[in-house]
Amino acid sequence: MPIDTDNFEFVRKLLRQESGVVLDDGKQYLVETRLTPVAREAGFVSLEDFLTRLRGHGQNDLRTKAIDALTTNETQFFRDVHPFDALKTSILPDLIAKRSRLRHLNVWSAAASSGQEAYSLAMLLAEHFPELSSWSVNIIASDISDQALEQAQRGSYRQLEVNRGVPAAMLVKYFRKQATQWQISDEIRRRVEFRNINLIGEWPSLPPMDLVMLRNVLIYFDIATKRTILRKLRHLLKPDGYLLLGSAETTVNLNPSFEIVQFDRTVCYRPRG
């Protein structure tokens, strides 16, 4: 199901309008790979027929499925390792010490995809910070994809997904095998609240955040969108809170109200005092 130039430009415009994601030149193959299964499942004989229908009014369900398919959902448990080391040894101990009187933490895992990042954090807290069991700890995980959020809420993962990042001891402790899937424990699942939030849209009411994890998503936005998101995050983050971005992302030259803080191999950001 090849895609012509006109249809490719339509998909690029739709994706940017709905999600803020900028699709680079030469990515026709990605559109074909991602949308062909969606077209077939919806009963279309060709990708061209599917896109023709998508151009029409009142196709919200098809548009949602297309955006879900095109939005990058690549993630894994304890992705990149080093940020989670920094959380364990530096960031969380600092926040816990500063919040010892209030005994309350708010964390947002933005662009959480199918939930691995948020559940990794929840397992990290359970494993290394048992004192937080008596605290009020709110972990909010969000994504634009309903399909990804449905899997996240189920907390059920394939063998390959748990093999990528979950230490053996944690797999035994926090998962149970169900046929070909691994189901995360209710104890961990209950610690995370999942919401559908479009980062380029109007954000719902969120509490002031102690920690925001917005990793490996800004790279898909243009500069203006990055600046808008970082500005909104700056207002949401507490004055002594932390922002974690992906290793290829930065606030430098985008928002001067953040300062860099480095913990070993991990770079993170705090509101500038």
C-alpha cells in the first residue's frame, strides 16, 4: 500500500495538528508501515482509500486510530538505567528530605506510552523507599494514545517487554506469569493514575509537581512547541522540583528559567532560583 506525496503531506499536517509531532521528509515508509494495518482492520482495500475517508468530516474514530498508530510509543522498563540511578541515589532522597514534614509527593510521567516508565518508578519507590508507604504519593502517567493507555492500565506485558529492563528479582517480586503475559502486581498498579493528556493541547488541572519525567518526546516537536511545553512545565513544577528529559533533549536555548543539575551521568533540570 504505497503512499503518494499528496497523501503523505496530508498525514504530516494531520499528525502535527493533532499531536504536535513533526514528521520529517522521507518518512513515507513509516506512514505506510503504521497505517496499513489500521486501514486493513477498518476494512479498507487500500491505504489510499483509508486516507480519502480520513479527509472527510466526522471521522473522529478513524483519526484517533491513525494518530495512535503514528505516535511513537517506544519505551521500556528502567529505560537508559542512569536516570533511575539518579532518582534512587540523589533526586528522590533530596525530595524526601525536603518533604518530610508534609509527607507528600506529586510525580508526572508525561508521554508515558504503555506505562513502563511510571511502573518502573513505582517499583523503585516500593523497593528502595519503604518509608513512603505512609506518605501520600501521587504518580500521574499520561499519554495521547488511548491504545497505549489501555495497555498501561491493564499492566500486562509480553515476555520481550519485561526482558527489556526489568531486573530478575523485581520480575519475581512484582509480576506474575499469566499464560504468555506478565501481569504487574495490584500493589504497583494501584500506585499509578493514568490520564489522556495531549501535551500540545490545554492541560487539565494538575497539582504542583515535585518531579516531572518528560523523556524522549520533545525531540518530536518543533522549537515553538518545545518552548510552549517547557513554559507550562515551569509554572507547574515546584520551585525546588526536578525535570527529567531524554538524553538528547535540553532546556538550553529554549527556556532560561531552568538550570542544569548533573548527577553522575544524568543531567536534569530545576527551576532557576
